[in-house]
Amino acid sequence: MLLSLLYEEIDFVEQLYKQNIHDINALYLLNFHLISGPNFISVQSMINHEVQNKITAKRVSYSPGETTASGSRTLLRLHRALEFIILLMQKMTELKDSDKLSGVGHESYSATLSKHHTWLVRKAVGLAMYTLPTRSQLLQKMHAESTESTITLINQVVDEAQPVYDIVQTVYEENDLLSLP
């Protein structure tokens, strides 16, 4: 939801992450229910299964005529997006209501996702950052009751998301998978 509110002007960003979520869900359903059973019950078991079967960097088929990146690659893309969202939310709480999100959006993107994108995508995202609203405008779009309660909620989300990010980061580091395309 946060991405869709921030990037109304560039719908492809939201669609990209929706597709990654769809793909990881399809891989889970296929592997858990039809093929691998417990190999897809957790992130660790999925990684272990894909590393052991040497399919982390391959495209896999989850329905006739349709292929997608492995669970490891797909989850890594979502993991990278989570890093961006966490940083953006942290920085957003430090702004004044009248401050535009474009500065912290650009800083967050540069520190996280940009290193995984092509020059063209980086430039498109950079241009899109100029369309981001002020913090006050975003909070209005979110139908926030008050700035204080929304900032408290955002901080809680960050506090809950950070350990998830850290655990997945550790699993990827231990399996040397952070450089997957």
C-alpha cells in the first residue's frame, strides 16, 4: 500500500512487486502441495532445497508454458524492496509535515535498490521521485487520524520489519546468494 500511495505516477513499480509476490506464492503452492512438501515451509528450507538442487539462479516452471525466477531470486527481490521500504519509512518519520518525500525517497533508493537496477531504471525512478508528495499529503492519502499516531505506527512497522529483514539477510549471506540477479 505504501508503494502504491507513493508511486501513483509510476504504476509499473507496484506491478513489479505484485508479480514477484504472485510468483513466490505460486512457487510455494506448487512445491509445498505438489512436489517438495516441507522444502518450502520456511525461507530457510526453500533456500536449502534450491541450493542443494542447484536451482537458485535458474528459471523454474510452475505451470505449463510459464516460467519464473526461482524462489530464491524472487524472494531476494522482495527482500531488497523491504530494505528500501524500511529505510524510507525511517527517514519519513524524521521529516516535517511540509517536507517533500522526494529527498528521502532518493536517498533511500540510492542506498538500497539502485545498485540492483540498470541505468535506465535508475533514471526513471529518479524522475519519479520528483512526483512524491509532502509528508502531510501522504498522511492525508493514508487517511491518518493524526501525524503523531501515524508516526508511532510507522515506527512500529519498522521495528517489526527490521528483524524479518535481518533474518532473511543472514540466510542469504550464509548461502552466498546476495549476488543473484
